[in-house]
Amino acid sequence: MTSIRDSLESAIKDAMRARDKHRLGVLRMASSALKQIEIDERTELGEDRVLAVLDKLVKQRNESIQQYRDGGRDDLAEQEEAEVAILREFLPQALSDDDIATLIDEAIEETGASSMQDMGKVMGVLKPKMQARADMSAVSAKVKAKLGS
């Protein structure tokens, strides 16, 4: 199985061959973000960390999309959406609502959580399982609703 990093490097080469400047720019930006972290921390990133970085890039673009839409700049929002689509190609398939609910129930049972004070324990179990596969702020809200009731 090829790593996400290898897939990204391969996609960069394909975009160069196809002369797809927009795609190439997005892919190089993602690769650069990964390399910058490796240089700053003097370490090689594992698959989990690569996923976390790509997920963060997608989240940043989604926030930008919202701001552009609020500001009436649909042209810039569409450009950001195109970047999100390219980045999502390297992320695992998103979890369905049913899958998320099941994982939340399992994590609550596993940790023995019974109140909001146990929220950190539950999220600690969920984050590695859901990283880059679900919006963690939405998951957090669902956990709060379960623990609050």
C-alpha cells in the first residue's frame, strides 16, 4: 500500500506532465506544508500526522470559503472549493452519521463516561479513530449532547 506522501508526490508529477497549473499549485502547497513541519520539528511525519496536516489544510479552506461567501466573493469561494476537492483526494473517505454515532457510543462505553467531566476521555479515544474522516467540532457537539442527557 502506498503512503499518502507517495501518492501526493506522484500526483505532483502527474500534474506537471498534464500542465495543470492550478492542481500543481495546490499539491505543491500541501507538500510544502508537510516538509515545513518536518524541518521545523526535525522529524519524519507518520501517516497519522500527514492526515492531520491535510485535514487542517482542508479545514482552513472551509473557513475561508465561509468568509468569502459572507463577503460576497463567490469567485474566491469557488477557487477554495476547488482546492478542497483536490486535497480531499488524499484523505480517507468520510464517516457516515451512523458510523460516527456508533463510534461515539463505543467510546462512551469504553471509557465509562457518564457526565460532561468525562468529555476529554471520550474525545481522546475518538480523535485517533476519526482524524481526517469527520469534522471533530461536529463530533464534539454530538458527544456533548450524549453526555449532557
